[in-house]
Amino acid sequence: MIWLEQFDFARLVIFTLVLSRVSGLMLVAPLFGSSDIPTNVRAFLAAAAALLVMPTQWNVSLAQPHNLVDLGLLVSTELMVGLFLSVGLLVLFSGVQLGGQIIAQMSGMTLATVFSPGFAASVPLLSQFFYLSTMSFFLIFGGHRAVLVGLMDTFTTVPLGTFTLSRDVVDSLVILFAESFHLGLRVAAPSMAALLLSTLVTGLISRALPQLNILALGFGINAMMTMAILAVSLGSVAWVFHNYTERALERMFDTLAVPPDVWLPWVGG
């Protein structure tokens, strides 16, 4: 058991804390924490990222935990850093799904549902379409790179064992929830306006030609109108989503004291 006496438990604690902070991002964040990715793959990615960060943390002065309770508190604290970023991104993508659900409700397409692995629930087809589309936009403009770079820099701005659940963190999450709802409304606004106009036209037709089966006719008109507006407005959805994502990342990283010049160059315009 000589090797056990020579083992450096201080470095093991540091590695555990680094792994906890990285794992917080891999748990629930869109793309990183998606259930489409096997659990063992996500665990491997978290461990690999922790090993990359470890050389920069060897000389960190950290109060050693005296028991499992102290260690659990330290691990929970580090886990909250990654979860803060994860929840912020998850809320943003939830707003996009909300926009798709609003469109599905107004167009009568709520019966077409699919299972969304990202949210582990059945959602309307249009919600899943917007979720996958914005996920593609997120990858294209480099949001995943900005999140990883910003998370790595938090080890400098927020040293291990120093993070606290302050009022600034709670306020940032509240603002992100509000902006997520606003994003959903902006995503759905073009289709909402077109469907409202379609409903008015269908109502006028039903008054002029009462012998028509207006329910069947209206459903077809709404479906065609929805598809046409989506084809036209998808580019604007990408632009709006990019702006909201950049603002959300800026708010989250500002709360963690990460300067914009660290993560902003990784976000494409």
C-alpha cells in the first residue's frame, strides 16, 4: 500500500472539481447534453476536456475538504457553473420550440407530433423542425465553440471553489427566460400574421359560399400558408436566433466575468 501513501489526493480533488464543472455543461445543454449522444460518449468528452484543463490547475490553492460533506459541497458548487450555462442555452432553444408550437396551434397541425430527444417529450412537428434548424444555425455560426472557450476561461475568472449562487446569477436566468419568450414570439410572428389573414379570408369565403365545406378548405389553406411563410421567413429566423444567442452568451459570460474578447471571436457574424 506504499503507492496509496504516495498518491496526491489534492490533485485528485482538483480533477474531480474540474470534471464536475465540465460535466454540468454535458448534462442538459442542447447539443452537448442531447440524449441522441450516448451517455458513455458524453462522459468521455467531459473527461477529455477535464484532462485538457488540468495542467492549468495544478498549482491552484484550494482548501482541502475534510470529509465527504465538504467534498460534496465543492462538487455541487462547480456543477452549478456548468449548469448555469446549460440552462441558459436550454431556455433559449425552448423559446424557439415555443414559436413552433404557437404556429402549430394556429395552423391546426398539433396532431402531427414527434418525440424530441433534446427535451425528452413529444412536441409538434413544427417545434422539432425549428429546434433542429436553430441547432444547425448554432453550429454554423460557432456557438458551440464560443460556449466551450468561455467555459474554459471560467477557470481563470471563477477559480475552483469560489463560485456562489449570487443574485446576479438568478437575475441573469430570469432575463434569459423573458428573452426566450420574446424570441418565440418573434419566430412565430410572420406565420401568426399570415394565418390571421388566412382565417379572415376563409371566414369571408364561408359567408359568400356557405355550401362549401369550410373546415376542410380552411385546413388546406392554413397548411399551404404555413409552409409558404416558413420557406420565406426561415432566413430571418436564423438572423434573429443569432442575435439572441449572442446576447444570451454575453449575459451569461458577463455574469461569470468572462470578457467578450475571449468568446466573441468564435461566434460568426
